Amino acid sequence: MAGRLARGAAADSSRAETRERSAAPPTAAKAMPPSPAPALSVAPAAQAQPLQESPLQQPRRPGPVTAGVVDDNADFDAYLAFRDRTQVAHRPRDVRQRYLLEVKDARGRGVGDAEVAVQSPDGHAMWARTDGAGRAWLHPDAFDPAGSAHYDVLVRKDGRQSAARLTRGQRSAVEVRLDAAAPAARARLDLVFLIDATGSMADEIDKLKATLRTITAEVAGLPSRPDICLALVAYRDRGDAFLLRSHDFSNDVGAFLQQALQPLRAGGGGGDYAEAMNEALHETVHQLSWRGDGATRMVVLLADAPPHLDYGAPHYDDDMLAALGKGIKIFGVGASGLDRRGEYIQRQMAQYTGGRFVFLTYADAQRPGSGPGRETVHDVKNYSVDTLDRLIVRLVADELAKGSAGRG
């Protein structure tokens, strides 16, 4: 049971607090109401990628950590082909049919952070929030088992609302006009680091500690000069010293680094490969104090293992749907040792919420101890490579830039 353990910052950062949940088996969490949780999909297992040597067994490497990134929404056909050839256990959500929603004001500017409800005649529904450019991807078959022919789309912001209809098979985007107030002059960013803190993640956690101050300084110096709030959710597994430790949002970067990130240590691992990612994602989406209208909301998920699929609720697919409803984008970061199931699930969450899949790269893909480079064991093509800290800054900058036109 989660309890308040300590305040994470001073009075002017009073939203920051540490929450810890013991590693005892959790009670079943409340599932997302819009759609029933689907049955577990267990396809014939593909040959697993050999696990890489544990970072705990490697000497500490000087120099940068390099990473690549792919945008599965930008190359959607390639993503669907990856899904088809990757036969692993996962929570199924059908995204093969998708439709672009664009919400614009009278001047043709994108309306960011607008609330979206999509409902079938039978009452099956989903929720989303538009990104800074006023866009959101809608996947009817992910929530509607009946495969309805059409859907009512309702968009709301600042007390104003507008409606449209989505017809299955339409080729054009669903366009909605909505006269909303201009966004705040200064961008707001809620950024969460969701971290697997089991023993094999020691190297990645140390690197994050070493670079996060630089990352936040560079983000603060972006042209939009964002008002930044940071949060941390760390997780291990049942049987470890803790299941979850979370530090709620703080706008005091120094206090966050000192009180939330620096004390974090890798350890444990539950005695198996999968970890408590389901519980951690549920905590992240539902328990943190996300800011209201107008914020850019991002989760950087750093993990080298998939979630347990045998623990019962909460389930990651329910919470990725809930994340889209709250305008939270998930950016999965695949650390060394992440197998094909872990890659599939990280990409599943990133694609559905509008995020991207990031993966560490090495001089020799089969040897993470070989140092930084361009190679990876993951099933990706046509990816760019940069240092991980610069890549995170770039991803944040891309998201913030989507709302800059509305502030101009």
C-alpha cells in the first residue's frame, strides 16, 4: 500500500513527495472503464534474442551513451510489419486502422491539449488529448470490439466544444474547428522518468544521474523557455526491497536531483526476467499530479525487461489508453538486454500514445561493453543516432515546438 514517506521539496515545490509501495503482491487495481481488458495474446514465441551481459558485470565505461530513435507513427507500414513478424506474448490492442484527428482554430492554427471523446453507437468509447499541433491518432479497433461503421467525435476546450463524425474507411483526416483561447505565453512541461531500478540497470541509472542536470539545463534554455516540472517513478519486482518508489512533480530541479534521483540505486530483480512495469505505469498515469490544461506531458521509460503478464491488473494496455486520454506521451528507452517482447511492448505503448521508441546503441551490438556506437540488436531501420542526453533534449524540443505556433 502506497504511503507518504517524505516531502520532495520546499513549500514552493509542495507537490513533490515520495511514495513507496512495498513489494508484497498488490491488490487488483481498478481497470480503465472505457473498454474491458482483452485476453492475453500468446502467439508462438519467436526465438529470443540472447540476453546481453549484465551491466553489473561490466567495468564502468567512460564517455557518452549513444542511442537511436524511431518514430513508428511516421513509418506506420514498417511498424505494422514489425508487429506481424514479432510473435511474442503481449496485451493485444488492434491499431491497424488509424485515423488522424486535427483540431484547428478559426485562423487554422492547431489547438493543443483539447479533450477528445470518440464513441460508437454501442457506447464503446475512447479518450485522447491533442498534442501541441492539435493532432491525435485514433484507433477504433483498440477499444471497440464491434467494429462500428462510424463514431461520434466530440472535442472540448476552454468551455467550448465542437463535434464531428469519423466514418470507418475514410481517407481524409477528421477535421474539427474549435475557437479556443490562445495558449499561455510560456510553455509548460511535465516530464517523468519511469525507471526499472533492478540490478541490471545500475549502469544506465548512473549515466542518467550524471547527465540529468545537463538535460534539464538544456531543456530550460530552449526557445520556449518552458516551465519544467520533473517526477520520478522507480520500480523493481515482487520480492524485492520495494515494488515502487515515486517522487511527485517538482519545479525545483536541484531538490529533485538531490532528493529523488541521487538516492536511487539499482538492486534486486524479482528472481526472473520480467519486472513490475505494469504497476509503475499505473502509478505514473493515475497517481502523479499532472498539471491541467496547456502542459506538454512526457514519460521517459528506461527499462531492460518487459512487464509481467501474469500478475493480473493493472495492465499496461489499459494504462496506455488512459495515458492518451490525459495527453501523456510515452517514450520507451530500451536498455541493453531488452528482448523482443520488451521491444514490442515499449513500441506498442509509444506508438499508441504518440511517443517514440529509443534504444541504446553500441560499437558492437552483441557486446554492450564495446562502448558507444551505431549498432543495435533491435528490429529497427533508418534510425538516427546521438548521445542519449542530446536525444532526450531533442525529443522534448520537438514536442514543445508543436505548440509554439499557437503562441506566436
